[in-house]
Amino acid sequence: MQINVRTHHVDITQSLKEYALKKMEKLEKYFENIQEILLELNILSTADENKSQEVLVTAWLKGNVIRAKEVSKDMYATIDMVYDKLEKQLVKHKERIKSHKKEKPNRIFLDMEIESKPTGKEVGSKKDKHYIAKPCVMEDAIQELEANHLSFIVFRNAETKVINVLYVNEDNNYNLIES
């Protein structure tokens, strides 16, 4: 993560710069994919002394930009307030990403030829699809696979309520695909 400090109308001290850099480095614990942070410190010429120190932070994330701005009469306090704002935004952004990942089912498609022995069950010109219509547990699916000498079987898992594909790999081990 790269952090740049830019000033406007401010002669920045080394201690102020170090404080700002340390504070912004702490943001990485809330979201790891921060690519760059630009910290802009400015002294405003306003009649209100309580709003003379301004800090504007722009954080570039993977596929997103987050900004926060605060003003107060003390530059250190303004940096703290902007840090709190960014922390909340980053946590919210991270939760949003997690919720989007949960919504999408985990699907794996295999590109392989399946050779199955004829079972004698044919519907028109289509062969049996190796599907168990009612929900069952993994052990029942394994028994069905072994009893009918099938290379794969599709079933709804009674425990997780999702469609599963159980197949035997080259090493005669069982592999499971959940969708």
C-alpha cells in the first residue's frame, strides 16, 4: 500500500507527517486490498477558527474509491476523525463484498466424458440421468452409486438442501461437487 501526503498552505512538521502515515497504515487491518492512499492536509482561511484545519483522504481499492473529509481546529484531531470515517467505510465495503460472495453459489463445471454402463432404463432415446429425485444423505448416494455401478450421481443433499454431484475419480475415491 502506497501512502502519499500532500499539503496546501501548510508547512508540515516531521512529527505530523509520521503521525498521519502511521494512522493511515492502520487502515490495512480493516481491508487488505488498499492500493493507494492520498492524504491532503490544508489550512483554510475562514472566519470560524474551529473549522480551519482540513484533511481530505482518498483511498483507491481494487475496483472502488473511498473518500473522507473532516475539518476542525486541530490537525491531529482532524486526522483522527477522518481515520474513524474511513474505518467505518472500509468495514462496510468489506461486509458488502462478503455478502455478494455468499449470494453466488459455488459452482464447478467439469469437462470430462462420462462412460456409464447401460442400465436398461431408457426413456425414449435418452438414457437414465443418474438422478435421485428425493433428498438423501451422502451415505445413501454412495450406496446408490455402488449398487448400480455408476460413474456419477446427482442428488439433493438432505442436510444442506443443495444439489450435489457425487462421482468416482481415477483413483477410485469419491469426489463431491456442491452447487
